[in-house]
Amino acid sequence: MVLLELTQVVATYGPVRALHGIDAQVPEGSIVALLGANGAGKTTTLRAISGMVKATGRIRFDGHEVLNRRPEDVARLGVAHVPEGRGTLAQLTVWENLQMGAYIRRDRNRVKQDLDRVCGYFPWIPQRRRQPAALLSGGEQQMLAIARALMLRPRLLLLDEPSLGLAPIVVREIFDLIQAINREEGLTVLVVEQNASLALQLARRAYVLEVGRVVLEGESDELARNESVRKSYLGY
Amino acid sequence: MTATGALNSSRLRASTIFPALVALVVLFGIPLTTDSFQTFQFANVAVFVVAILGLNLLTGYSGQISLGNGAFMAIGGYTTALLVARLGVPYALTIPLSGLLAAAAGVMIGIPALRLRGIYLALATFALALAVTPVLNNFDSFTGGHAGLNLNPAAPPFGLDLSNEQWLYFLCWAVAAILFLPARLLIGSRTGRAWMAIRDGETAATANGISISFYKTLAFGISAFYAGVAGSLQAVVLAYINPDSYSLTLSLSLLIGAVVGGLGSVWGPVLGGLVVVWLPYLAERAAGLHLGPLSFGGKPDIGFGILLLVLMYFAPAGLAGLAGRAWRWYRRLRRGSGGPADGESEMVEPEPVETAERQVEPDQMST
Amino acid sequence: MLLAASVIQSFAQQVVSGVASGAIYASLALALVLIYRAMDVANFAQGEMAMFATFVAYTLITQFHLPYLLAFVLTILLAFAGGVIVERAFVRPFEGAPVLTLVIVTLALFSIVNGLAGLIWGYVFKTFDSPFPARSVQVGGVFVGIQDLGVIAVTLVVLAVVFSFFRYTRLGLAMRAAALYPESSRLLGVRTSRMLALGWGLAAAVGAVSGMMVAPIVFLDPNMMQPVLLFAFAAAVLGGIESPVGSVIGGVIVGVLLALVGTYLPGGQNLRIPFGLIVIVAVLLFRPAGLFGRREMKRV
């Protein structure tokens, strides 16, 4: 079943058109990647889904039309978006970040269980719960962002460049975790990445964006073999 | 779209000379057709036009918020009052002197103000506005304190056959007209362009080699000069001065006048002056307006507040902006709907002023 | 010896009453900071809203003959509702507008609220009875007014309530997050616009307390809060305009300094307001982030 479907999505920033009609599908339970260079429209696509930029076209999530809904309402439908820069609530403590992740939920007992579950993925969190999130390293902030997103109990996780500015070994760790969460909980993930080789290892399907258009799409292993993808994005 | 490049001659002709002619006719018509109180009120309008011209240069063009220009009016007013009442100096001589003293104070305040922008400058000048009255009261042996100072009413010179009010009217409007011209020229000059560049973005202005501190301080000085002259004229018109006239309300009415007229517009101060003087009077006249036990007489504050909100929402460019819109609409109508737009409107279009832009993504700022 | 003792005695009294006035400035400063953090604008109408609330309390007490405590609580609730309504009706249409626009909007509110109060209650000074007795008690050899102690106690309770709300409740946490990180908060499902309205409500409620505390000292009239607003600005700037704790400490410092200036400088009473101006300008020039401010205040 397709959980998220984008049809002819066009978005403009003032006079500049950032998306020229994106078509994409994210099947439930899968990991899908959006690849492309800087300015290709990857981030804008995520922002259009979660209502942070105005767009035209159609964006269907789980049977709802979410185009141009307010971000808070999209979040309430079960879309957790870890934005560019990780959206860390820097002055709040680690624990408060996680509580904010569960802000929209009323089921207190389940939230408690989820806190334990999330701490299972990130065992360092309990020891540092009282620290302001600003004191965490970049990798830890990225993990906290994912943990915070999980606290929402999302149906769909949107990740914007989770590898940005992190050491390869940390990236490895984070990507393994994303894969594990996807496998164990069946969580659907749409990830934006500039690092194509990593993304193609992580995702089952991928879309390649160039200046606001989808220029290629397919299964990850297919794309990894594709000549032009290899030249432009994988560098060999 | 701003007044930048407005010195392009054809635009100057249409935008300045035509309204100037209309203004002249109206100016000479008013004292001939109104009673002495109304003439006096229109003299007051000129006083406020002068002060608002100055505030408009500071806030509308250089983008520095001032809630404290009433302080400079106080300097001008007391300079004139003290020189005339204590030393017997002819009041006409004191007018430029008041302006210069206020300008000096303006520069002195403009220098620390360089380091404050946006809301902080608003806070500091707000405090300045509140401080005027107690300071004047404190030095009562010098200023006369609460009791104030009386001046001899200014009579028409050279045996002119005018009533006192008519003479004051012409005096004030003559000064306003004389001061309108340099303000208009400044806006179109290098200085004006530098101000607007600073207003629209200091970083870019610095990159273009504009000395921010020089131009911002200059704006404060010139603005204070206008306020000082206005204060001086006001003392002459009222023939009386006391500390309580320089309350927060005065500074606020200047800002209200500038905003209502249209910040960053050439003719805005004239409209602003009219509103600031006549609205309270009309509110007073509306004393018959009752709503249950409440009488709306003499409460201009509410009217000013509502007018500000409505204008900020529907026409942030003020009355001048509205007039410009109406004028362009009329021209399009006359040209016929099919005609292509000539791309240049003849009115110099005022633009709403933007100071420090609200941070869009504070999240990023803090990481 | 006797002279020295009386000098110390009077100095101590001035300090205590300075702390009491400082507590009042602190409440209003806290209200200003709450709104500043949420929308980067100083609410120039904060003092007038507090004044209006105090008139409401006055009416509840004198016209409806409610006991002071009931009127006090009722006024705080009404002020909260009023703050929410003001935000929804007059501020929300300008969300995201430039600073100058927002300053003008709050000045417009200043005018409207001030005029409305004059319209309803007039400009004649009114006495607003203090809930505290006018007697003094001796504390460690110094006579201290019960009035002053009462003001300090009330303020402490209010501050404790506000800080616990932000620290320990889900809603308080969401309001902090929404104020500091609006975009991230929206992505977590926080209705930030609604949080802003709640912030205005809370600020109005805290401000109302400052109004009801100051009215017995200065007489009740539509212009009574203007100097208090100035001192609250000074307190907020001194404490660091982003910092709620700083604003409270700044309020106490400003209060004590003003009490000393008013007592020991010749012509001191007239110099209180100019002194507030000096504090604001000096802090902004020499320590723009204030005593407890964290963020760089420069915005380009």
C-alpha cells in the first residue's frame, strides 16, 4: 500500500520556482530516498509535505490530502519531520526534547513505555537527560532528533540530511539504527540525502532530483548500477 | 519603487510641482476663509508638519525608530522661551538657534543610538520621551517649573494688516515650506539613498561602502533640527510653555502623525500634521456622542489607536500610500483598461518601512 | 553613634522598600519578557493593560463589594482572558510583520487602552486600598513596613507559580519550546499561534498583579503605569531581555537603586525617570545582553 503519494507538486519561493512538478510514491513500511545536488529541491519537497511551504498539486498521506495544511496538523496526522539542522530544542534539556516529541499524545502510559523503548535504541540518553540539548555533539543531536521523532509514534518519518556534518562512523551508526527501526517496527521513512552511496544502501527505492524535477527513479540497486547516477552522484 | 531616482526630471515635475501648486492655493485660501481659532489650529498643523518631516527622515527613511522626538521639541521650545522671556531676544532669531541646539542634542543622542537597533532603540527613545517632563521640572529655577513661562504674543511685523493668528499661520507655514524643500532634496540625494540603503539592510549598505555611523547620526541630527524648529514655533504660537506639554503623548503624536501620513513618503508629514492636530479637536466636538453612560468626547487616544491599527493592517504606507493608490487607479481608469501599464507610476510611491526583519528560523540561529 | 544608627536604619528601610518596588517592576518586566521571547517585540501596552486590570479590580471592590482576595483572583483571571483576546483580535493579524509594525501596533493598543480607561473611569486620582496594614514591624533592629513585606511575598508567590508552570507542566514546556523554536515546535504538532495567545494571557495576568500592587502606592489613574513600564523596561534590559530570571533580578536591582536615588540625591524624586533612562542606555551600550542574557542581541 502506498502511504504517501506526491502528484505534480509545484512549489515557489517568491519569484523562484523550487519544484517543477514532483511525482513520487512512498510504500508503507519502506525506506525511500530523495537524492540530488544542493538546490535540487529535496528539502523543499519535504517541507511541502509537512506544510512548511505552500505548494500546488496533490500530496496524499494515508488517505488524507495534506497539501497546504498547517505543519502542526500534518504532524498530528502522524508525520514526524526532522528538519534541516535537526530542529534541536537547544536550550531545553534532552528529556524535555523527548517530552516535546510526545507533545500531541494523550496516552501517558504508552508514552512512558515509548521513552523506555527509545532509550533502548539510544542507551546514552538516560545518563544525559538533564543536560541542555545544546551540549550534545552533532551525532548525538541527530540521534536525539530521531528519538524525539519516534516519540510522536509517527506513521511516516521524514529525515533531512541525517549525515550532514557528521563523521563517517557516526553516520554508519545512525543509518544502521534507522534500518533497524524500519525493520523492527515497520516505520516508513523518507530520507533526503546528498551522500548517494549511503542513501542507496539504506533505502529500497530512490528518486533522483535535479533543479526541481525527478530525473530518475527506481530500486536502489538498479540506480546504483546506472551509469549517469554513478558518474554524477557516486563519483566512480 | 521607492523615491530612489526620483530626481529623474519628468517624475519630479509630476510628483512634486503639481501637488505643490495645489498646496500653495490651499495654503493662501485657508486663512482667508476660516475663523481665528481655525487659523490658529492650522498654524499648529504647520508646527507638526515640521516636526513630522524630521521624524519621517529619521524613521521613514533611515529606518531608526524614535519615540522620543518630543524631547528635541522641548529643547527648541525652551530655547525660544528662555531667550525671549528672559533676555528679550526677538523670537524670529531664536527659531534657527533652537533648531541648531536641538540638532546638537540629536547628534549627541544619535551616537549611542548607533549601537541600538530595532526594538532597543524604541525602548531607549521611549525612556527619553518619559524623562523630559521630570527633568524640566527638576530645574525649575531655570525653566520656571510647573508654572511655565509666558511669552508676549507675536504680533505681525512691518505693519502688516493681519490678525495675530493669520500672522502666526503664515509664519509657521513659511517655515514649513522652507524646510520642506531641503527634506525633499535630501531624500533624492546621495544622503537619502544612503539612508534607504541602511534601512533596507545594513550589511548590504556597508558592503556598498556607505558609512553607517555617519549617515545614521546625520539622520538623528537633522531630525532633531526639524523637531527643534517645530518646538520653537510651537512656543511662539502658544505664547506659553510648560514642562507638561512635553509628555509622552507629544512624542507619540509625532510618531502617529508620521505613520498615519505615511512613513517614507514625501507628502505624508503634511497629512500626518493635519490628522494629529484636527483629530483630537474633532473628537472633542464629538462630545455629544454617547454610548450608554459613556461619552466619547475628548478622547482622541482611542481614535488614534484604532486609526493606527486599521491603517497598519490595510495600508501600511499610510494616507499618502492610499492617495498614491487612488491616483494610480484613477490614471489607469482614464487610460482605459486595455492599455499597457507604462511601468512607472508618476506619484512617488511610498513604501512601508521594514526595520530589522523578524528572524525566520531561530532554530538555526541557536545551533 | 546615635546618628550613625539612624542613618543605617533609614538606609535599611530604603533598601527594603526598594526591594518591594523592585518586586513590582519585576512582575511587569517578567510580563514583557514573556512576550519578547515569544515574538521579539516589546509590548508597549503591557503597562496600560495592567492599569486597566487594576481598574477592574477597583470596580469589583468598590462597586460589587467583593472581598479583596476574591477581587484579586478574579482580576487575574479576567486579565488572562483579556490578554488572550487582545492577542487574537489585534496582534494576530500582524504575526510575522516587521518590528516597526509590531511596535506601532502595541503603541496603538497603548493609546486605545489608556483612552478606554479614561473614558470609563475618568482621570481623577483614586485611592486603591492596600490589603496590607500600614503598620511596621521590627526585623533585626530595622522597622519594615508590612505593606512592603506583603508586596514582596505576593510577588514571590506569583513568580513561583509562573516558573513552576513553565518548568513542570506540559503546556508550559510547549510554550517555552514554541517561543524559542517556533518552526521545530510546529513540526512536533504544537499550535504555536495558540501558544502566543496564551503567552499574552499569562503576561497580562502577571502584569495585573504588578498593577494591583503599585496602585496603593501611587494612586490609581490611567497614567499610573507609565513610569512603572519604564522601570520594568530598565529591569528587563538589565537582566537580559530574553531571560525571565534575569528580569526579576533586574527588577529588584532597579527598585533598590531608584529608592536610593530618590532619597539621597537632591531633587531625587524628579530624577527617578531620567535615572531609568540612564540605566537602559548604559546597559545597552556597555552590556547589551544584560546580566543574564545569553544570545547576541544584534539582528541584521
